[in-house]
Amino acid sequence: MTYHTFSENTLRNFSRSIFIKMGCPIEDADLATDVLIKSDLRGIDSHGLARLSGYVRLWEKGRINATPHIQIVHETPTTATVDGDAGLGLVVAPFAMKVAIEKAKIYGSGWVSVRNSNHFGIAGYHTLMAVENNMIGFAMTNASPLVAPTFANERLLGTNPMCYAFPAGTYPPVVVDMATSAAANGKLEIAQRTGKVVPHGWIQDAAGKSSTDPHELKKGGALLPLGSDKDHGSHKGFGLSATVDILSGLLSGANYGPWVPPFVSFLDPPKDPVGKGIGHFLGAMRVDGFRPVDEFKHHMDQWIERFKSAKTISEDQKVIIPGEPESQEEQKRQSHGIPLIDAVVTDLNELAQKLGLKTL
């Protein structure tokens, strides 16, 4: 297993050239690149440039519109529904969050559902847009069905991530960004690339038995909800995933449940769709709608410090504040570069050659 380290600027230029080659306007290419680079900087390698070839394949299949007309199709003073016109979720979701932020500036909070979109990268990117405006950010999305509900032997839900981000004072924002499945599909992809098995409780095989094979989904298996089984609270993970699906899909007019189109290009979308594309749900809520921002941030710092000083079960383990590892990794990679595993570098170089572009 070999890693190659690249400067942020090198990867930005590479990604930007790919999106422009797809036909994206320069502004959209820069934005889509920014979302992917943010993921790699924060150490979420499964959602960074490793996803580029997947977006290109969907574009080649006509499932991603490189020049979408993104528009609000339903609106009240504090809410809206956005139609992404089959555009990159990396572009559509920031558009929707901007709408939510502008509504929040006027009315205290803004809530936007999105239909007819695609994979939107890391949810944390969108919530941090709200944090930059002294707001609490919310972002979630449904996804292609890879997860079997508790007691089921059928893939009916996506990994359906949800994210909440809270501004702090002297500390980085608290960012709770998580899949509602026991593990994100990207974790399986990393295990596949590195040749490792995965822990019990992440996936079940086609017969519904626990498995550690990261390739199990290709053989009819399924990811499990957060909690893994009923005794460990998987019904709660199923409930969280259902919430994301309803807010993202049913509320917006997007597809939901088993009808959500797959991210992989070699599988066709269901022939009986119940909505348009993939759905998201984003929100922004002004802190000063509840108390002065400085007071809130002071108490956020105090909250963080108290939990960081918690008594632990061993000296080499500390309480990890949500978003803290990613913030630390971002600082490190901004200074020392972004590592990409050789399998990803090979994939990206093959993609560049196919498109007639400069390789890494």
C-alpha cells in the first residue's frame, strides 16, 4: 500500500480541468473542486478526488447535467424547494444552502429541500457554510439503496448521512457528520482498495449473516443500520435513516427508499421512479435568534473543554469532540500536502488520459 503526496494546488488544478472537460462552467468547476478538496483536506478520503471518475462516468451516461438550470420551484419566506436539473450535487447543494442562509439572515432560519440532484460530497462542507455566518448548519441526503432495515434481507435505504455544525469561539466548529448506517460505503471502498477485512456489524451477506468481506455488497449483501442489530440499537439507526430519507426525498419530490438512483454508472436507475433524482435537505439557523453569538461561542468553548477533560478509561484514550480529528487533519494536510493511495492515483491518471488531459 503506497501513498503519493500532492499539494492542494496541484489537486485543485487537476480536478478543475476534469470538471471543465465535462462541460461545467468555470464557476461550477471551481465549486465542485472545492467540495472534493475540502473532503481530502479533512481526511475523508472516500469522498474526495477518489470520487472524480464516478462523476465522469455518470456524466458519460447522461445522468449528470454539466450545465444545469438550478431553480427554486416552491417557496415561502423561510422554506424552499430547489430543483437541481440533474446537476452535480457538489454544485446544487451549495446553491440550496445559500438560499437557506439568505432566508435565515432575514427571518432567523431557512430550510431547503432539494430534488433532481446527485451525490453532494461531504455533508460537512455545506453545514460549514452556515457556520461561517454565525449560524448552525444542517445537511442531509438520501442515497442509493445499500442498507437493509433491521430484520430485513433487502436493500431499501442508503447510507443517508446527516450533519450538524455548530460555531465555537477559540475552538474549531463542532461538526457531527455521520452516516446513519453502521459504516459509510466509502469505508468499504477504502477496505477494498487496501485489501483489508471490515469489522463484524458493518455488513451482512446475501443470506443475512454477518460478514467481514468488504466486497459483500457485490454478491447480494447489504450494509447494516447504525447499531448493527436490534440488541445494539439498529432500530434507532433505521429510524435516523428513515428521517433523512423522508426529509430529503418525500418532502422535496426526489426519489426515496429503493427508488433512489445508484451512484455507480454500471447500474441503471429504477425504471419506475417515484420522484426526480437524489434528494437533500439543508438548513441554517441564526445563533443570535436565541442568544448573543459571543455568549453562545463562550459556552461552546466551555462545553468542549469540559468534555475534553473527561476522565477516561485509559491514559492513551481521550474523548474526541465531533469534527476535531478532521480539523486537525485539515491543518496538517494544508501544510504537508494531501496523500492519495496509489490505486486512486492510477484511477485519476487513467481518467486524465482518457479525457486528453495532463496526468498527476
